[in-house]
Amino acid sequence: MRKPYVVLLLLPLLLFLTPLAPARAADNGSWSVYPVSSVVAARPYFYVSADPGRTIEDKVVVANKTDEPLTFRLYAADAYNTARDGGFAVKSLGEKMRGVGAWAELPKDRVTVPGRATVTVPFTVRVPEGAEPGDHPGAIVALDERVEQGGGGVALGVQRAVGARIYLQVGGPTLPALAVENVRIGHDQSLIPGLGDSTATISYTLHNTGNVTLAPKVELKASGLFGRTLLTRDLQKLPSQLLPGQRVRLTERWRDAPRFDWTDVTLTATAKGTEESATASFVAVPWLVTALLAAGAGAGAWLLIRRRRTRAEGARGTARQALTDPRPKLGRTAGG
């Protein structure tokens, strides 16, 4: 009997935010992680800034919301955008770190928190002398290293983690820059003109080419022949934060797209201090019309080839007859 295999699913990556006191802590129902509150107010995240070569000192709170003590692996991690939807995520333990994940130092890598209690852990962030200016997002993560077994007949191992976000800005010139790349359009419609749906699928990549975090907005505009406006829409399925250097592949469906038209689709992405556009085109032609045009073109090509072949064969036959005809040819003679 084949043994069930274990899929280790590490879930520190999406850091969820819920409104809990004393700060809007990252929370999964069993434990939460959040910054130490200041004298004035609670902090939802760590918002810190420093010049290259400087050191930041702060404290993170790990709260156990269960009745039993829990032991966590603590580590600092760089943040990134998920490829699927652009959500805020952090790297797993053991991955290569280049920013906050490499610069932050914790006094210990494990902490045990009693049931219904909290533990406060200090940490430092040492910004290197040669650090690039701009935003360097990351998190302090509390990982439960136990593997929870799933059910349903398949062995599914799950490790859970929660992290408090760190938004670190290194002093120096800032450059907001956004690019729209690799716009692709797929068009599906019914075989018979006028029947069924006609849907265009527009896929594109948003790329933060600058060094600051952006909150992008994208407008989709489609125009037909003679500049007719067919669609203007503000897209909604966008990352709330596009981190520096990150790319996110996004898709937008356009229902009731043109059935017979030449369509130009323009995507205009804007964020504070930057704007960029990209355009792609597609020809909307029903499949039946396409098939008929293809059949007509094929038939025309066949007739043209046939005609040329017939002419060539006729010319070769005439030349062959002239070479093999034994009859003398009559012509004029001198004085005749």
C-alpha cells in the first residue's frame, strides 16, 4: 500500500490585518504580532526611516491567544508581492534576504509565550553604508514550527506564521516609476455571428521600476474603427501596494466585447508621481466569417495554382510537339 505523502504548506507569507487592540495586529486567531505601542497611540505597523549607516532600535510584541503555551521561531524577512494577486507577502525562513530580512537582528531566534500572555522582544535594524535609498519593506515573523496534520484522506502538513510589517525607508533620492508591460489580448466568441457571448481577456504586467512603494490605479480604454470609444473602465483587481522592483501579472475580462471590429486597448497606470501607458490591438471577427474567408482564400489560391499549372503544361506540350514534328517547314527562298 502506497504511503500518503506530506505536503508542507508554509503560511507565513500572507500577513493578514485585523483591527485588534492595542494595535491592528497581524493575527491568525491563535496568536498575533504587532509593534509596541507608543505613549501617544498604537501603531499598526513599523514605519521607520534611517540614513545609510544608521541603526534603528524597536520592540515587537508576540501575543498568545490560546490557553496553552506556544513556542515560536522568530526571524526577519523581506517582503514581496505575490504573483497571483499582488498581495503583501514575506519570504520564508532560509530564503535569501537582501533588505530588512538581512539587516534586522533579534536577541534570540525562539520565544515561548504562556497561554493568554504576551512577550515583548527588542530588535535592531542596522542599515548598511551602501544601502540603496528608497523603501525596503519586510516583517518580523513568528513561526509555529509544529506541523499540523490535515484530514480528508490526504496527509497535509501545515506550518503557520504571522508577521508584523516593517516599512523601512532609507534616506536619499526617491524615484516613483511604474511600467505597463507585456499586454496580451485573447478574444473568444461564438461560431455564428450575433449568437452567444463575446469576451476579451486582457492580461498585462504592472512593474514598479522605481524605489518607493506605489498604490497603482489602472484605467482601461478601448476604441474601435474611426476612434469610436467602446469602453472606459477603472480596474479594481489591483494590488493595494506595489513594492519596489516587483512585478504582478494581472488579468481583466471584458464581456460584450466587439464582435466585428478593429479594437485598440490602452492601459494607463498611474500612481503618485508617475504615469505610464501601453496599447495592444485585436481584430474581432466571428469564427464563421473567419472560416468562410479562409475557405475563400484557399479556394482562390487553389484556382490560381491550377490555372498556372494548366498554362505551364500547355506550353510544355507545344514545345514538345515542335521538337518532334517530322514534317518539313516551308519558308520563303531567294527569288521565290
